[in-house]
Amino acid sequence: MALELKVPSMVCDGCVETVTKAIKTVESEAGVDINLETKMVKVDAKASPESIKQAITASGHTIE
């Protein structure tokens, strides 16, 4: 299942790493593609969208 999220709180490569790690804690096999310029996160995972969103917000980031 592909999921696209806007994460406006990402401002640097460290943020990208934090968000990627958060998603990987939900599903280690998830495909994660992040564009820092547009602040878009594309996730290809079997996990529910809700669990992925929760992991990102738990890491301290906001989702629009």
C-alpha cells in the first residue's frame, strides 16, 4: 500500500533520518522515499496508514 504524507516539520537530513527510522520501527521492510524540498514522504508498506502516522508524530514531527 502506497501512502503519501506531507511532513512540514522536516528541515534537514537529520529530520529525514528520524522520520525514516520511525517508519522502519513500524515495518522494517517498508519502502521510504522522502523529498526534503517538497517535504513529502512516500511510504510503501503493509502496515496501516494510522500506525505509520502515529510513528512519525511520536518522533516529534507534524503531518498535514
